[in-house]
Amino acid sequence: MPTAIEFFKLLPKTNCKDCGQPTCLAFAMQLANQKAKIEDCPHVSGETKETLNEASAPPVATITVGVKNKIDMGGETVLYRHERRFNNPIAYAVTVSDSLDDENVLKRIDYIKGLSFNRIGMVFRADMISIRNDSNDAKRFADVCKIVSENWDNPFVLETDSVDAMKAAVDVVGSFRPLLYGAKNDNLKEMIDLAKASKCPLGIKATSLEEAAELSEKTKAEGFDDIILDLGADHIKDLLEEQTIARRAALKKKFKPFGHPLMNKVGSGEGAVVSAVISTLKYGSLVIFDDLHNYEALPLFTLRQNIYTDPQVPIQVKQDLYPINNPDEHSPVMFTTNFSLTYFTVRADIEKSKVPVWLQIVNTEGMSVLTAYAAGKFDPERVADAFEESGVLKKTDGVVIIPGLASRMSGKLQEIIGRDVIVGTNESKHIPKHLRGLLKH
Ligand code: SF4
């Protein structure tokens, strides 16, 4: 990826602001940080655009699986998260075999839907279903794919080495843009033709690092590039080694055959979870489980959340109204920022008080109260807008309690909303005592 200065050299340097940035240098910095596209500057020539686009294309290509709730895979630009950030979280798929009867296929889909957890305001779930052709019957494979497409809203994988079975399934569910997984040395041309015709991404199943590079080059030579590579590692040591080698080669040596997302199948049980952990830490974009249990999924999903949380962006909760302890039309209104840690601390202390409260969360881009207040992101107008959006002042005639650290804006807020505003505590831990004290008056 070129630096801001390298981008800047190719820009017109007129500082015309048509791109929405104050200067060409500011725009170049946005390009280098992947926060802008070269198309946003209308004054660069077609030739320069091409040069810049080529130079700024991520060394690992992105593929998209699915249409509704689609999942992007790859698109990574760094080896280590702290260098910038990782872009597209690894996806976890769980297998549905086409040897099950219809009733059990539906039960299996329900089971996979149940692999879902709510953690610090985010919902984790199994991302995909992989439909595996165990029956060796093309029609049965297509039928099961159809059942999955009718009962599962997220993307899925069609897993078969058989060109006939893949063709039968693509005829039925190709419009959902599934991942076609099963292209090997002996069926590569036919699978590429199917993927090209259906505009679906293709999973290449290699048996070694060398073969993966060879199949990737052959696919490119056929004019198709929308691929994800399974390097064929069947031991965790090989998995770690080979996925690291492939990603280093793509990023550091610009070795194009490995410039694609990586995937692997892990089976089930403890060994499978260890392989999935390795893949999550080291460059996997998709892991397919034969089976996955709740107690395995939760720690794995949590690990993924940690790895793929952008270190430059604080974890946030949604701006919304959160009723706590069953508030009614006379309950007080408290409000705070959408920094996750602030929200969960304040929420826990209100719950501890047992006093019913309407808690309004205000979007401050993930900043805590003092930082947001100092940065002008937590001002009376923004708070009043949040109240307006949630309609909280119509739900209750209770007092509004302002966080103690933002008490300076209490007068202005009172003026805007036309409701009594009292100053709350500086520290969250004092909330229970303060709320119970209010009840006595
Ligand atoms: Fe510079 Fe182009 Fe932005 Fe104008 S639109 S300021 S020329 S980058």
C-alpha cells in the first residue's frame, strides 16, 4: 500500500476541495488510510487513476459470499493488527449433510441458528451453513440446498467435488451467491466454468502449499480470480506454518497466487476448536466445522471479537433508550455516552439500586463522558436530539439526571428540553445511593 506522500505526488495539488477534503495532502492521507477512494477526486486522469487503483488494491483480494447478509472475506493489508487493523472477520460455518432426511435437515438448521450469544451489546452467531454432499446424489444435494436456502437467511457453502452435484445445486440456489467449495486439480476447469456462469466465488481445495499456488495460477489463467484457498493442512502445526507462509508471501513478497483469502475444514471436537483458534489468529477467513457446540462456540466467537476489534475505534453500544428495573411514566431519566464500558458500568449500578430508570444512551462515537464533553461530542443539543429521537420525555414526567462530570451543561440542557435537570454523581459506583436518596424525597 503506497504511503500518503506517494499518493500525494500523483494528485493534481490544486487544493480545490471537490473531494470533500481541505487539501490534496489531506485527501492523500485518507487514501493511505483506506478511508477514501481515488474516484472521490474528479480531477485525476484515467491513467493516474489506473496506476493508483493498482497500487492501492489490497494485497489480499476480497471475495463476497451471499446476497442477503453477505459476508466479505480477505481484503487484508497487514500481517499484524496493530499495524493498522484487520478488515473482515473470519467466518465460521457448520455442516449440514445431505444424507439427513428433510425433517433432520430442518432440525439441524435450527440447531445452527441456536449457536448465538449476546456479549457486550453484540450478537455473535454461526455465520454460515456448509451443505455437504455425502449422499453422492446430485438431486438430493440440490434438494437439501433448496431447503437450506428457504430456512436460513445467511450465506452458505456448497461442498462437493462432484461437478454434476455442484451444477444441480447451482441451478437451484446459484442466485444466493453461495461459495462453491470443491475445485481440485482434476475438476478445476469445470468448476471454474460453473463459478463464472453463476458469478459465485470458488473454493480451491489443494493438498499442499505448492499445489495451492499452482491451482491459483491456473484459475487466474482461466480469467477467474474470485477464489478462496484451502491449503490442505491437516495438522495444526502445518496449518499455522502454511497459512503464515502464504500470507507473508502475499503481503511482503507480493506473491499474487497467495493474494486470496484462506479457509480450512476442521472436523469436530477439541482438535477442531484448536485448529479454528489457529485459523482465527493466523489469517483464516473461513473455517468449516463438522459440528460445533455452544461451549466451544462462545470462547471462539469471543476470541474473534478481540482479534477483529479495530484498536483505533472504541467499542460502542447503540444510541437508544434502555429501560432498567421496569420504569414507568414517573421514573427518572438518566443519560450517558455510548462508550461500551461506560454503558455497562452505569447499567450495572442502576440495576443494583433497584430503582426504575430510563437510561438514554447518546452517540458520542465511543468516547467516555469527560473525553466526549471536552471534544464537543456530548453537548446539550446532542443530548436533546437523542431524547427527541427516543421520545423518552413523552414516556415519563420524571426528572432528568445529568452525569456529574458533565454538570456544566445542565442549565443549557434544562432550557432546551424544558424539564428539571438535576446533577448526578461523578462516579458510577455512587449511583445506587444517589437514586435511593432521590426516592425518599
Ligand atoms: Fe486535490 Fe482532487 Fe481533492 Fe481537489 S478534489 S483537493 S485536486 S484531491
